[in-house]
Amino acid sequence: MRALAQLARGTIRVVEAIYILIRCTTMLAFLLLLGYGAYSLLHRPDLPGRIVLHLSLPATLSEATGWSGQLQALLGGGPTLWDVAEALRRAAADPHVTAVVADIGPGPFTLAQTQELSQALAVVRAAGKPSYAFADSFGELLDGTGAYHLASAFDRIWLQPSGIVGLTGIGTVEPMYGDLLRRFGITAEFSARERYKTVANPWMHGQATPAQTEMMQDLVHDLTDQVTEQVAERRHLAPQTVHQLLDQAPFTDREAQQQGLVDRLGYRDELVAELAGMGEIVPVQGYVASTGRAPAADATQVALIVVEGQLARGDGQDGVLGGGLAADTIAGQIQAAADQPAIKAIVLRVNSPGGNPSAAETIRRAVVAARAKGKPVVVSMGAVAGSGGYWLAVDADAIVAEPATLTGSIGVVGGKLSFAGLARQLGVGLALTGGSEHATMASPLTSFSDGEAARRDALLDATYQDFLARVAAGRKLEPAVVREVAQGRVWTGRQALERGLVDRVGGLWTALAAVQDCLDLPATAALQLVHPTTVSGGAGLLQHVLGVSVQAVLPSLLASVSAALRPELLTLLHGIELRG
């Protein structure tokens, strides 16, 4: 007992030390951000008379906004999606900008992001300004479809000699663990509403179900068609030719040039030398900072609130440190925007696969409340806005999705992995004590009893019916129509448009056009994006930068400690948590 007590005390000291370290780190980050903000306001270097705008696109671009986006840049995270998109649109109208050049990294780039940037590049093209994309390789032997799809939006593509064009298209490989788990006495006791809600299928089955295969084939074919159509249009190739190229890729540098996929084989310094006469190369962050963000005097303020990641309940202040993509925090931001007279509308940027249904409902209710106060709400969908990410959006004035956005997934799933069989195989006995019939229902060391399985299914049925009702009411669709397009099925953005699940296809600027329509403003009306926030302290800021909440990290650590001290407290799988 003494050894156990010493272990417990030592563990507590370690956790306390980690807590203090994170608190100090987040406070330092907060102070750095304040200093960076002051520096940015006071020090804006003069720009040259002729500018070649340089974009460095090494990886997937974060959608962080406001202070969190600035802090990310400060910590070396590179430009955000909105930095790049805004810079491109600003450059199109700036007489000092003569051209745009981009270094295209390996990604991974989502098709929704490349479509967003392609729309901004189209504005540059329409202004008659040339654009150049450079890459040392598009994917090597790995997939480079996203990177090349982005590069194809530029006027000219440069490829470094010996580089590869991995335009291999869209495909998925999903391991199915069901048979393996059963071999070890582990059973996946999940239930879904309905057949296309396949998130738990890899744990339940040894091979894909017919519904899973049907849905994935449909998604892959539509996304492949989008890549084919867009590359063909931009590279002046026939769609059938691009289809054939997808089957033949990857290509060597010379093969890619011969097929019309790249314009020039050359090195970065050679491209820089070619651009020398067009002006001085200026990085995107420097350009945005130096040109300022001052709106027109008569600009209409629109709040941009980003919902990115898994949805969780709470306000981000639970647990030791707080944080997280917490519903109450997002709802608070919506409420704050609705309560500010200067803000006339809200754009909710959603890039979330879903999560807790209660969390989605909390955000949906905030959208309803904002609209009741006379503030239109437009949802702009990113790479994915499915399940709970779609639930929260259904009552918006308008929903805008990229053609490649994955959305819908109107369904729920819940259950647990049961290790009861494995425990028996290992000779581990269980001493179960419960003060009520279903007290141990969530334990991963037990299987569901008949009564517990019945309650799980009743909860799933009720949540699914709520989901269907929210969609029918919010989208003004007949319940029978909603049932047909629901069933847990995922759709692309353009498929969702055909089925009435979204209103328009496009990106953030399409959403802003929808805002102008809601406010009866002319298309030429100036809009100013603002970023309301209720995140307090350095922990919240660090959460947005890192893309993961400290609320999620530290309780997991504490749970691990508890599991080491008392195995029966293991809650790693969270029992029968419902997932929308």
C-alpha cells in the first residue's frame, strides 16, 4: 500500500508539473502574440513599386482566423488559407502586382481547399496577370493529385528536372479489422442508423458491406470526374485524355511535359531569374501585412467563425486546462456576433466530420437565436461538413459547399469495443458491482446485455429521428425526401446541391455573395470580415494553433494514470457515446 501511495503522489507531481509547463507555455504564446500584434501595427515595411506575389504552399493550409491565425504565423505555421485567398484577390486589383508565383509542396491538399484557391486564382487570371506554379515533384511515387490539381489552376507549371507527376487520381484503401479483432476475443458492439453510416464498419466487419462499397465508389467517381473536368479545362486537354492520363500516371518529368501536364522543366533559381524583370518577389504574409486590412469606410461587417475539428460538448473550460472544439465556445462566438450592432451577418465556416449530437444541437440553436435577432447566418463548408457538421448547419439562411466537400452523412452510430472475450482468453476474472441494472453498460470489459443493447438502440433511434426532423424543418424538405437522402450517406458538394442539402456550390466568397443577397446589398458592396471570439487565456489560443485541445490531451493523460492505478476505471473508449 505504501508503494502504491508513493506512486500516486509521484504521478500527481508529474501531472502538476505538466500542468504548470503548459500554462507557462500558453501564457508565453499569448504575450508573443500581443507583441506580434503591436509590431504588425507599428511596423509595416514599404512595398516595392512592382511586385511578384510569392505563395509558399508546403502543406494543407489551416483555416485559423483572427488572432489564432496570427499566432500560427508567428510560430512558423505558414500562411492560412484565408491569408492566401485574400492576398490573391487583393493582388488581382493591385496595379503594383504584376504576377503571382507559388511553390507547391507535397500537401496533402484537400480538393475543397484547392477549389477555394482556384477560384481566387481565377480572379487573378481575369485581371490579366500571369501566374506560375513551381514544384520539385508532384508526389514522387506517392499520390500527388491534390498538389497537381492546385498547380493546374496557374497559367504555367514548372517542374524540377527528375521530378515526377503523380496524378494518379482519387482512391481509398480502408483496412477492415473485424475478423482480426474477433480472433482475439474483441467484439465491436456498434449499431448505426442507417446502412450507409459506415464509420464503425472497419471494427465490425472483415470486408466492406455492399452499402459501404456503393457509397465509396459513388464518391470516388464523382471526385475523379471533378479532377478530370477541372484539369482538362485548365490544361486545354480533352476530358477523355485526362481520364487516360490518370490511368497511366505517375509520369517522369519528360513524360509529363510531352503529355501537356507541365509547361517547363527547370529549377527554382531559373524561374526566379525569368521573373526578375517583372518586379521584386514579396511573400504573401508580408504583402498582406503591408497592404493592411483597413476596409472601406462604408464596409458592412460580417463575422467569420470557424468550426474546425471534432465537435465536443462543453465550453472549453472543463477539466484541468480547458480548450477544445467545444460547442458552448462556438455558440458563444455566434451569440457575441449576434449581439454586436456593428456586425450585420455571420458566416460559419464548417470543416468538421461531426462528433457529439448534443454539441451539434447547441451550435444549431445558436444559429437559430442569431437569425431571430435579425442576423443572417450563411454556412460555408470546407473539406468535410458531415454528420454533426451538417446538423449544426441546417437552419442557416444559406449553405454553400465546394463541389468536393464531403457532406450529408445524416445518421448516427453508437456502441463500444468489448474486450470481454479477450479477458476470458487471458484468464482475467472480472468483479462487477453495480448499483443499478445498467451501471456497467459503458465498460469495455463487458458485453452489452439484451437490456443494454435495447437501450443503446432506443437512444440511436431517438437521435436519428431528431436529426431527420431538424433537416426537414431547416431545409424545408418533405420528411420522405430527407429519409431518402439520409441513411448515413455521404455526398459530395455538387451531389448535395442536386438533393437540396445545400444551396450553392463555391467557397467563402460565394458565401459572402449569399450574405449580400440576405442583406439586400449590391454585389459591389464592400464587406469587412471580423473574427469574434470568446476563447480566453493562452490555452484557448494554443488550442487553435495546434489544432487539438489541451482539454482533450490532459484528461487522456489522467485517464491513463487512473487506468494504471485501477484497471477497472479504464474509459479509453467512452462506452456508448453517440456519434453524429
